[in-house]
Amino acid sequence: MSDRVPATPEGPAFQPSTLVIHSNRVYESQSNSILFPVHQTATYIHESVGVTKGYGYSRGANPTVNALEQSIAAIEGSAQALCFRSGMAAISTLCFGLLKAGDHVILSEVIYGGTTRLFEQVLTHFDVEYDFIDTADLEAVERGIKPNTRLIFAETPANPTLRLSDVKALAEIAHRHENVLLGVDNTFLTPLLQNCLNLGADISMLSTTKYIDGHNATIGGSLASHDVEMMERLRFVRKIIGTIQAPQDAWLTIQGIKTLPARLAMHCSHAGQIAEWLEKHPRVAKVYYPGLQSFPQRPLAVKQQKAFGGMLSFELDATTEQSLRFMKALKLCTCAESLGSVETLITNPATASHCDLTVELRERLGISDRLIRLSVGLESPIDLIADFEQAFEVIFGGAK
Amino acid sequence: MKFATKLVHYDVSPKDPYSPMSTPIYQTATFEQEHADSFGEYDYTRSGNPTRRVLEDQIAALEGGCRAFCFTSGMAAISNVTHLLQAGDEILADWDLYGGATRLFGEVMPRAGVTVRYVDASDPERVAEAISAATKMVYLESPTNPLLRILDLEAIAKAAKARGVLVCVDSSTMSPYLQNPLALGADIVMHSATKFLSGHSDVMGGALVVKDEELARRIYFLQNAEGNALSPFDCYLVLRGMKTLKLRMDAQQANAVRIAAYLAGHAKVSAVHYPGLATHPGYGVQMRQARGGGSVLSFSVGSPEAAKTIAEKTALFKIAVSFGSVNSTISVPVKMSHASTPLALKEARGIPAELIRLSVGIEDGDELIADLAAALELI
């Protein structure tokens, strides 16, 4: 399958690594500035009443945000993409745009805690129904579809256990039913490593805060789809509820996305090395990483992903208290929320991203109190492994 | 402290080791945790950011609230307010609203099971009579946009409070300098920070201010859950803009008073809507509940064609949506800011097609009047 996508409908086709740098050059003709300007403006002067040059008010559209949208569309392989103030603003706009009171949604049972919170504590007030289902279990998904099901929203690899769902198979199930759409939160891999739209999903969602920006500089989200009518509806709702990305953050994200292919290659390489090293360590009880031979769903990863990604999680052969002290003993791995940045970040999902889940549910999903999630950064893996060794030494005084 | 002093004397950089005079821009997504299983004051910028907190605290202080929240647009702020309600609830709104609010109430909220009913709130008793068992919020602007009607906020708030109904006031045309709805009894004040707060047409932003901790907790929850908080850089720009809020608005209002008087005396102008004119029906209420008429006004010139000519032939008044900037702008609401209001509603609401809205800037007042005079010559 070719990845070559035209930068513009008329333009020549390019590889993704070229597109992320050149997808919006068409706009850079006015001053020959090598970088696209930040249009830090709220409003635009009309040529005459009701006649603009395509931009009337930045809540509806902004040239800098549009330049980022072209970059995202380029890697999604879609005609258009929409950028939002945050990943949650993207999901929230998707839901308020497409759902109405009485509709039903199927959510992956292992999913980002913020998505759970939106459904359980906001959308439920507007009579949106939902069920958490193991979307890796296709029969369970099929059984879970109700007459009022409008959306399957899956996350794969899922946060934080890296559980995989078969996007192509989910799309087939969704499309066998009338009016059921498949949306995929593709934040962990980005379209460069897993193209959900090509696999049949109707909507690809990204938290651009993560790998797309890649530098922990911004908060942002995006939605892409081949369905032009749906994109127009979402653009309209975004304008109404005012959730568009800010120009400065869009500009920073445009800078970030240019190194996305290079960064992803390094993230994946480093994560693979660290996953293998951790798996062999006597103080490590379990490592979740789709690239490991021991990962039960590895064949699915090989089938639908182009690489195994930069995220992994693991459990130490130790108590929760020791695990938490181990995290803090690390010097290069910073304890902080978020992922996908050049810095290696480490979190304890039970007290961070998934703190809203009950203990019983977390245990069933494999999100134990001692589970550690690692977003592997671009530091040298030699230094990262040395950092783990010194932390093991501090907590356990060397190997068991 | 007087308002002018408050605008520049506050803690612009809490806990910053270098004591900068200007608030640092925390352009970061995340913050290092103090412990592996617990968080410090800030953990993730969607949930909280030091630059944003300085802005929110300053807006709360200026409005006399206990807490303020900043959003990525004024509409994101209004959208957040509506999510305090749930399916089956009703919003009672004055009929003269910003087109974007009307569109939210008409296109998005009904799908979520929330209904909106419109009332003429210029008579507070009508509001009291219209409140039903399902009414959970009264939503108002004063002065209204674009007709500059004046609503008696204190009387309406009193009526709503007697029925346990929240009152939210969009005070964007006044800013905290000219009007403080919380002191008049409102529960929530909304500002489009795009307007006077930033004042330079360089930021999209919104703010909500409350005086009740429980309401603050609920709004914060939604701000974080829906992820629509204002970005750090845009917070910085609003902070920078707000330091000159009084200077700008004094200059803009002085120009607006002169322009309103000039237009009112012009033979080709059939109506002028400006609450700073003593002839305005809401003048008395406005002078009681606000500190002036502001710098937004609208007027009629007889025909839609004449309105188009004036908008296009003025040189200093640029045709643009939005208001409250240092630049003067001119718009034909029916075709621009209120283009999204359904035609039937526009007609029922009596927003004439020939209505022209001015947002008066800080340019020289004589030049602004000469610019309007020259355009009026052409019709």
C-alpha cells in the first residue's frame, strides 16, 4: 500500500515525512517567510458587507489553525481535519455534534480517564447512554449494539494497558448496522503508525498534545474523517461552541509535527529496547508492550500497525509503595501526566489518568495500583537504562 | 484601591523566583509531580495553568467574584454555562441576544434535551411571570446586542432568585469597568474577553465569574472535563490588554457619546440606540446600574442599501464583526454578527435590516465624526 498523498488535490504525491514539512507551503507566498505566520487576530476586515477573503472571525476559522489542519489532514490522508483547544474538546465537540439525547455509545473499557469522565459526568446529564465494552472482543461489541447505538469509540492501543482492538473488524461491525459510526482515539500511534481511516474507521481523533506536538508545549486535539458532510457538521458545531485551537498553539504544533516521523522512529526504537531490557530484569513482574513476543496481541499489532509505538507499561515484583518510590527515584524519567514528548514521562495510572475508576474495575482491566506507565522519550536509551538501574539499586539494593 | 490602580497592581507572578513585572507565559502541557501518586497545584494545563490562574484571579477581583474561569472563546464560556443544566431543563432568555448565543440555544441545546424560551426582559415582571417549573436559568445581555436595550438586572435577579433560578449576564459590552452584575444580584457574569478585556482584536477568549464556591466548583469541573480553557499565550495577551482597560474605555466612551449626539442630530439618521443618551428609554436604569453608556451603539439610516453604503464608504470604521477593540469597526448586524439568527427570529425581534452597529475605538473623535459625515453625504 502506498502512503503517498497529494499535498493539495492538484499537487504531486509525497511521503508523509515530506508532507509534514510541506503540506501548507502553498500559503507562504506573501513574504517568502519560510515559516507560516501566526495570525494572532480575532477578526478580519471585510472587503464589503458580507464579503471576506475566506476568514470572518477566528472562532470559525483562522489561517494558522488551518495550516495545522492541512498538516494533520496530510498524515491522516483525509481531505480535511479540524483542530481543537484540547483532545477532550475534540471528543466533546464530536459528541455534542453527532449525538443527541437518547443516543447510545459503545466505549472501549480500557480508555483514557478523561473520556470516561466526559461520558459519566457530563454527557449522561444530556441523556446520552453508553456502555463500556472490551472492544478487543468482537462478539461482545456485536452483542453490545442497540437500536439507538450511534457511535463506537475505541482506543487502540488503549491507555494504559496497551490492549489492542482490531480497527478493521470494528469498522465492519459498525457498518453492518445502520447509522453506527466508528471513532478511534489514535493518540498513542498517530496516523503515521496506524492509519485508522484507511482501516475503515469513520473518525480519527488525536490528542495533538502528545506525539503530534511532541514537545509538551501545547494542549490540542484533532478530528479527521473522509466524510465531508460530517466534517462540515463538526466544523459548524465547533464554531457554535467555540472550541477551535488557538493560533499560537497551532503554530507551535505545526513546528512540532515537522519532526513527527523522525521522532516516532526514535520513540519506537527506544521503547523496544527498554521493554526488552525491563522484561529480562528480575525485579520486573510484567511488561505490556505490543512489540514483545510475550504480548498476546502482538499479531494484531503486526497486522494493523506500522510499528509498536513509544508507550509501554510494567509492574515491578514489589509492593505498590515500593513501586511509587521507584518512580520517584528515577532521575531522567519525570513523574508527570501526558505522554508522547521528547522527555521521558512516567505515571502511576491508578492515581493519575485513571484515578476516577473504581478499584474493582481497575483490577479487572489490569490497571493495578502498582502499574507504571512509561512514555519513552528521545534521551539515549543507554542513559535511560542506567537511570532504571540506579533506581533499582536505590529501592532494592541491586538485583534479587 | 480605585479601579485604575487595581488594573496594574496585583500579583502578576505568584511564586516566581525572579519577580517579573509581567506574567510569565507557562507554555507547557504538563508539570512534574511532587510525588509519584499525588499532584501539586498544577498537573496538566487543561486542568490548570499558572498564567491562566493569574488572569482568572484578576478578572474575579475586578468583577467582585470569588472565582473566574477563562475559556478559549466567549462561546465556549456560554457553552460551559449551559452544561450546568441537564436534559429537561429550560433556559429563559431575553430575545435580543448575540447571534452566536441564539445559534447555540437553537442548534445545539435542543439536541441535548435543554429547551430555550425567549421573553422580553425589558419588563422584569414579564420575566417573573415567564419562569416555569423547568426554568433553571435566566440568560441576559445588558445592554443588549445590537439594539442596546437596557434590562434592569437588579429587578430581574431578584425575581429569579425568589424562584431559585440562576441568572447569567453577558456583560461583554460593559466590561468590569462599567458594570458589575454580581453586585446587582446575578449569579454568573460572562465576558467575551475578545472584546474590551483584551481590547486589541488579537485574542479569542471568554470568561465566567461567580461569587459562589459551589458554582465555581461545578464550572471548573466542566472546564476541565470538556477541555476548553484559554491557552497560556492568549491568557498573557488578555492580561497585557487589561492593564489599559480604563484608559481605552474612557477614550472610547468619550468618542461614543460625541458620535451618538452627532448622529441623533443628523437629518438622515432615523434612530440612534445608545444608552448614554438622555433620550434613551433605558438611560435612567443604565446610569443606576452601570458607569456610562459604553462605546457600542447602533443607528438606522432608512434602507439596507444606505446601511451598506455607509459601512463600505467609511474609511476609519473597518467592516468587521466583534467589538471593543482600539480600532473602530462598523457592521450590519443582520448580515454579520446576527447572520446566524434565523430570519423569522430576526423579524420577530425587530432587528431592522438597515441597522448599523458601531464599535467606537480610540481614534481622534473629530476624525471619526468627519468619516461618518462624509459617508452620510453619499446617501
